[in-house]
Amino acid sequence: MLYLCGSDLESRNGMATYNLNEIAQSALSINSGSNVSMFESNAGDKAVSGLPGDDGSPQDMPDRVDDLLLNKGQVNLVLETGGCKEWHASEKPGIDISAEKLQRYSYDPAWVYHHSQPFTLENEQELSSMADKETLTDFIRWSAASFPAEKYALILWDHGGGSKTGIFVDELFDGDVLHLNELDEALAESGIHFEVIAMDACMMANLETAVALKDHANYMIGSEEMVSGNGSAYSEWLNELYIHPDCDGIQFGRCFCNMTQSKYANIEQSQFSNLLTLSVIDLSKIDKVAELFDQLFAIIGEEYRNSSDMIMSIYQIINAAEMYGLGKEHMIDLAGIFYSKPMTASVPLSFRNEMIDALEEAVVYTVKGRGRSGAHGLSFCYAADFSDEELSVYALNCKSPHYLAYLDMLDSTWDAPSWIYDEVDPLPKLEYGNQYSPLFYLQEYGGLPCVQFVEEENLGIGDIVSYRFYRKDEMTGTISCLGSDYCYMEILGDDDSMCVYFLPYRPDRWLSIDGELICMELVEGSQYKTNRIYNIPIQLDGRTYYLRMGLAVNDMGQDMELEIPEDPERMLASLPENRGEYTIYGIWEGYYENSSIPGRNAITLSNFAGREYQFQYPVFDESGSSLYDISDYHTITRAMDVEYQMIPAGTYYIEYVMKDVFGRTYTFPLQELYWDGENFTLIDKSMLAY
């Protein structure tokens, strides 16, 4: 069962049609050994790769295909379409999909031999939201009744927002999203138990989703990271399914993962090949993982009550693991936090080993690209810095009472669901200015403001400090953003008196493309990761897109912990000029309109080569308005070079952003600077020692 919510992936870019074409290429052909293989890539032109029949004539093939299907076991593929303003499948593979109805199709894997179309319209329903649980339930019931089988698999295709939000974005119903509690209810009401549920959507290989699915399927397949709009390798894994229709969820899952990895190794999608993560989860093992996860936050809550030192390292523990998405989703690799040194020192070793063992039993298979080496197959959402509204949505998706009580403790205004405290005791609310808040100052160094922390007993800091850099247009007075990046850190002093300094990395030299300074917005993640992602906002065809840029850091230690020179005037000159290799992967569409769910469609530069675009620079506005300054026109090329460029003399601003020990955000006041071409001068020193 393929539940195909087209959304903007289809209406703008035809990505659902792309996967439907792949399915049409999974047609059957016969060779002399009675194996099943794939038609040549252009199945729509009815070219076949199989050998002729026993009498040497192709006319004998249809009967042999029917015999093969009977002998090997029948595999049915049915799908439902909806959630999309416009479909592009009418020409190829030849489906006239309506955007005004829900439509259900069956697929004939022998359609070439039968001289028919690959898909047959079986049923139509009145239009309703694909993110409505009743729509999903009805499709499952209809599929099972119309095409009964010994085993069922369900593929959920669309956007995913991880466990922060949920899955699907129906663009015909104001971006309606299906939360995980609703997914649980939809599956329960269908009455069908699945061998496997696979999510062809971003960031859905998480604990919260696994808990929602555990009573309804044997196995789950998903990605911790964002996935490409090109989807999984439908043609390849369908062909394998036709060969082995009696396979179980683990066998199917391995095939699904391996063939999708191979797909992205062979197409021009270097970003998604590099950042690929896919895993197969044994849902019968997930209860143990969920129990230990809840127990972890029971331990943390008890340590917080006792004001012990363990709570000081909580964010360092969580931040040590790999992060997925674009930062706003806060999806963290679960096993990664248990492999960190602070965790080893903070919880009983037996508990730590028990969780790792439970995760290894639950995650039965994984594949990952070289840029996601820290992916262990299952993530969770660290929601410490969510707004009240975001927390309320997340509470629909999470079933861990101790974790939700911990989040409630961090937020002084959130109205947590009452069911939490039917099971656990509330924790005292944590206010800003508490004993865990860092003692920090703004100090001047080399003409730049820097963030200085004083490390004392019972005082913890988060280990991420970033900055945003702005420039002023002297003619208009507009202050526009050049982007954000991590600071580098230096620790001075001894155990009795220790200071930690954070400074921006070479703001005198900024990145440029075609000689134009760019706005490079850092995708949030640990400062200790050697592979970083940046978004560069551009205007193309009257709308905002983003160039996706990756940085492979040359020397992590040199980049992050550099010695502050004794002579402040030599500070900038003492830093290495080249931080690593920057690569433009392609063009990303941004977040789905009116939603916090990220788009999954990254377009290669070659698809836009020769088109004109402009760089966008967000304008500083305390009201939060989305205003942009724009550059002159540039032309997209198949390969875009990123270079350092000295910034012109003028007025600039720095704004520091810090995470505290719990991962909550502090933002420092904007600091005005003047750059004369050689040195920075801090204009207003009244905010020092802030």
C-alpha cells in the first residue's frame, strides 16, 4: 500500500511522478532461468530486456509471466493519490490523476506484456485531507478488502518533520499535518497488522514514531536525516519483491536500504548520498528502548532535584551526538548521547550499557553516507528550546512522562498535559537566573566584542556559542545580515580561576560567490562536527530558494580551539585563512509554506544552469518582519566556486547567541563595529561586562 500525498513535491517539481515512473519500470521480464529482471530504463517505450519464449517468439511471454506470478506468489501494489494542487503523470507513466478527488490505483507488473497501462483506476473518493487519520484508515481498509494478502506493507510518502511535528503536508487543506498520535489511531482503527511500514519522508526514524507504530507492524523503515525528493529506489526493491514475495520485514528492509543507497551513489545527488541515513527497526524491541529513555529522564529529574553536578553536563551530553534536519527540528541520534564521555561519567555504567544493547537489538540494519557517520538508526527530539505552541504539538507525539515533565520544568509558561502528572511528580520550574545559568560578560579583544564566561562551582555552560554578522548600508541605513557561524573557543586560567572566551572566526574575510558577499546561514548542529551545512538565500523566479553549501573542516582542533595571542591587534592575523573545503551541493526549496516542516527537494545546479538569480540578505528588524535586501543579478552555473573576500570598510554588527546547560537560547544585544580595512573598532563599549 503506497499512500502518496503529493504536496508541493509533486505540484512544483513532479517528484511523485518521478517515483511512479520508477514503479512502471519494475515490469517483469523472463529469461531462460525463469528469474525476474527489470525492463530497460525506458519501460514507457515498451523495450524489454528478457529473452524470447521457448519457441523463440516474444508472443509466448504473456503466459509465462502469468505462470511465474502464480508460481512465485502474487504481489499486489495499490496506491492512493491526494494532497496536491497539480499532478504531472498524465503523459508518463500515463495516469490522469485528479487533484479534485482521492484516487486509488492498482499496478500491473506485467503491463508491457498485457499491452496495457501500468496503473488502473480502481476507486475514487471525495476529496479529504491526506493528513486526516480517517483518510488513511479508509485507504488501508479498502486495500486489504480489495486485495487480501498474507502480508501487508505500507509506504508513507511525503514531507516529514520528525517528531517535532509529524508526517504529510496536504497543500489542499492549509498544510494539514498528521501528528504521531493520529497516525497511531489511524493504524489501530484500520485493523491491519503490517509486516513493515516504511516512511519515504524526512527524519521519521525516531523513537517517538517507533512507539506510535509498535503495535501495528513488525518492522519500521525510515531515515534519521532529511531525504531527497527523488524518494527510495522503487523500481529496484519492487523487482526484488517480485522475486521473493515471501520475504520478511528484515529482508525487505535491507533491500529497501541497500538499493536506495545505490540509487543515490549513481545519480547526481552528492548531498543526499553524503548525508544518507536509512535504518530498519524491529518494533517488537522498541518497548525496552522507550522504557530506558523514560528512565534516563527520571534520573536527570532526580539529579536536578538534588542539584547535583550531573545536571550540569546534560546539554554537552546531548550535543555530543549527531543532529539531523536543519536545526529547528532538534532531532538527535539517541545512541550517540550514550557513547559520549560525559554520559559515561554521569549515569551508572550498567544503565548506559543496557540502553546501548537495547538499541542494537532494536536497530537491525542501517546504511549511512560518509557525512553521517554518527548515525546509529534511531533519533529523538530534544525539545528544550521549543515555544509553548511547539511543545504542545510535541506532547501529542511523545509518550514519555518523565521527559515531558523535564521539558515542563524548563518552560515557565507552558501548560503541560495533565496526563503527565498522573504518572510522575512535577519538577520545580527552572527560571532564568538560576544556579545553572552561566556567569558571562561581553569583553573587548582586538577591537571585537567577545563572550567571556567565568567557570565556577555549580555553574554550567552549554558548549555552543554562535554569532550573526551584519553590515550597514551607509546610503540607506539598512542593516542586513551576512549570516551566522560558530565561534572558536579558548580556555584560560587554572582550576581555581578559569575563563572561557568565544570569538568570531575571521569576520574580516567573508565568503563570496562571483565576487559578491553571501549570506551564509549555519544549519544548527554541534560545533565539533567536521561536516557542516549552510543555507544561502537567493531569489529565483520571484521566490526564495537556498543554495545548500557544505563545509568539510580541515583541522577540527585548529579550527575550534585556537590560542588567543598576547597582542590583541594580531588576533585576526593569527587565525588560519582556510577553514576547509566549501561545496555548493544544489538548490533547496526551504520550509513548506506556513509550516515548520522542511522541504525535501534539493535540485542539482545543472537543472538551473544559465538562469539568473540574486542573493538575498535578511534585514535586521526587531519586529521579526521577513524583509530582504537583494544583490545584483548573477548566473547559475553547473559548479559554483566559493571564495574568501575581504569585507569593505564600513559599519558592521555582531550578535552573539548562546545555549545554556539545558539547551535554551540566550541572545546578546547587537554590538556595533567599524572596520577600516585593517582593524575593527568597537563603537559602543557601554554593553561590555553585560
